[in-house]
Amino acid sequence: MKVKINKKDEIKVEMICETEKEEIEQEKDKIIKEIKKNAEIEGFRKGKVPEDIIEKKFAEAIKENIFKNIVSRTYYETIKKENFTPIGQPEIYDVEFTEEKLNFKIEIELKPNVEIKKYKGITVKKVKPKEVKEEDIENALKELEKKPEFASSIIDLEKRQMWKKRIREELEEREKNNAKIEEEKQLWESLFKNSKFPVPEKLVMKRARDYTEYHLRRMNLQGKTREEIENYAQQILKVLKPYAEEEVKKYFILDKIAEIENVVVEEKEIDERIEIFSRTIGKPFEEVKKELEQTGEIENIKDEIKIDKAYKIVKDNVNYIEKIVIPGQEGEK
């Protein structure tokens, strides 16, 4: 196997792979021998079918496995040899497969090298929650009154006061959350400004397509034509791509912070998260954990915890201030 590495940019790498006839034949012999162990063909005992008959009967399966095995082996050997850290799935293209040769190309995106100047002591201006006024509560109450199922429950004065109290609490909680969102927006603006790295485009597009599919599943598309659905998908994708890019950037910034801070995820932290999940879906903890281990999802949980801990480090070290003073305005009131 000959592999030539073509670095398209900082994170995009193309492997140009050429397989000679000898390697193809060796792989074919191994596959035929493996099939022979369990092949059952009329007129022959199990394990005793001649290899030439197996080759003819299972020709398509043999060819498919030759391709799959050689591509997989080439990919993993190359990333190990070159010390690559791929992200996402590899793209395989320009395949040329005959009895004499197997040539193909593999393109991957590598984990970007994140440069981050500052993530501790970031200045964030405290955002005061918007005051909930009486008219806001009355307007919310009027909206409830439009619904027949609520009308009778808020006519009574005492009940009306209870509803107003509940509405006030809900509106105040919403405004507190809005204030926190604004503060976090400032924090991320600073983190983005203090970080530099190439954003993996393929990963962004995959994330954007996943978000798009999620939104499409929640839409009522009954009676819509294929063309209409595709148009919806394109419109949603266009709107969600910037959000997907931002989420990808956030992940790699926090991943780098976790690396700098030597963040470690303990087994008990993973178990605690699995316990919450198991209660949510109503399944025993051990059963859920075993399923997650078998599917490999346990690693995703571990990664989520690591990212959460990195973000906590950032937030615990934020420098909150009441007002940002512009130079020259120090004496102004």
C-alpha cells in the first residue's frame, strides 16, 4: 500500500492511496478462508466447500469486504503513523477497483490547534433583570382570559390575585434568565475574541444538517411535496449554519481549556449523569450503563462532563462589574 499525504489546509488532509495486486490477492484469500469455515452449500460438508466455488458464489460479498478491509486498515494505520487526530467521519472518493489495483482517496478534518490568550478574569458587565411592571402582569392575565378553560378560574378576586402572583414570579424568573443570557453572550464574545483556530467546515455542516433534520421532524409536513420539503430544509439550514458554527467554536475552545487545566472526569461523575438519565427514561441504572458502554455513548457523556467542567472554570473566574467605564468618562455620573 502506498499512501501520499496531501495537506489541503491547516486541518484538511487528503490521503491518496494505491493498493497493488498482491495485497488485494492476500486480502481475498483471507476472506475466502473465513467464509469457508461456515459456508453451507448443497453437496458439500460445512467447512469443506472448494475455494473456487466460494469465490464464484460469494463474489460480490468478497469484493465488498476486500474494499472495506483495505480502506479501514489503510485509514487507521495512516492516522496512527502520522499522529493525526481526526474529527468526524472520513470521506472516501475517487475509487478505482479492478482485479489489478485498488486506488482511492480519503479526506479527513483534523482537530484544530486552538490558541487562546485569555479565559480567566474576563470582564463581564452585570445585566440587571428588566423590571416586571403591573401592566406586564395584566397583559399576561388578559391572554389567559382569552382561553375558556382559564376564564372561570380568574374571575374570582382571590383566585385572580393568586394568578397575578404566579404570573409575576414566572415573568421575573424569565427576566433573570434573559439577563444571564446577555451576560453569557458577553463572556463568549470575549472568548471568541481571545481565541484563534480554523473552524472545521465539514463538522459545522454536519451539525447544521442534524439541527435541520431535528426541526423538520417537528414540523407538520403532511401533504407537502418533496420539492417543498427540500426548500424548507435549505431555508432552515441557512438560518442554523451560523448557530452550528458558533457551537463548534465553543466546543473546541472549552476542549482546549480542559486540556490546559488538566480536567479529569471521575467514574462517579459519569455514574451520576447516567443515574439522572436512567430515572428520566424509567430504566434500571445498570441496564442503561451497559447499553451506553456497548454503543460507545459513554465516551460522549464523559466528553460532555469534561466540557461542562471547563466552562465552570471560566465562569468561576469571571470578573463581574456593575458598569464598564470608557476612558475619559471616569468622572461622569
